[in-house]
Amino acid sequence: MKLAWGERADLFLDSHRTVPQVALSTGFQFRFPTLSEALSDLLGPHPIPIAQLMQEASSK
């Protein structure tokens, strides 16, 4: 990605922890509060739980 995007690749490759504080403080509830729930909805059932796959990927 760095070859194609140069310095802009950092937008995709660096970790960003964001919290929608204003939305949460006003009582907004997300349909899928976690990434694994959203991915499961998008990708359908998977033989290995999405959360387990994400955990394995983050430990590498």
C-alpha cells in the first residue's frame, strides 16, 4: 500500500481508536456495537467465530 499511496497509506495502516462520544452521550444505540457483530452480519455465518479470527490476527 505504501508504494501505491505513499504517506497516505498511514491512514489505513496505522491504528486509530475512535469513540463516538457525542452520539453515545445522547443515547444513540448502534445496530452492531462491535466489529465482529457487523462483520458477521455482512459475511453471514462462519465456521470460526469472527471474534476468534480477529483475536488470532491481532496476536501475530
